[in-house]
Amino acid sequence: MATSMHLVWSSAAPDSVVYETHAIEVVEEGGVHGEVVSERHEIPVRSRAHAEEIAAEHDYELYREGEEWDSLPEEG
């Protein structure tokens, strides 16, 4: 399944944008069902281009929306 990448405000560094990833994994314990696996990456995202690079490198589906996305410069 695809892994989505969402930009969020850092909890460690005020005014810094970092990212979270979310994926649905199939679990077969007690029947087949989906389980969401989320990870927070406290890696500063410098720009929209940088976010695009991270997403492309890891094959993430980048969500280009929200206050965090809007706060980033195009390049940097």
C-alpha cells in the first residue's frame, strides 16, 4: 500500500516543519483487517522542493496542503 506524507509543525523546534508518514498494513491476526502505521520524522523540511525530494526518495505520496505547506518557500 502507498505511504502518505503529511507536513506538521515540529514538537521539538517551534516554527519548524517536519513530517509524518502513514501507511495501512494488512494484518491477519483474528481475521484480515487493516492497521494504520504512523511515524513522526523530526527532520526539518526547508522548502516545498525539499519536501518533494523526501517524498520522491522514499516513494511517499506527499499531501501538498495545509498551513505547514503554505508556510514553506518554493526553494531552499
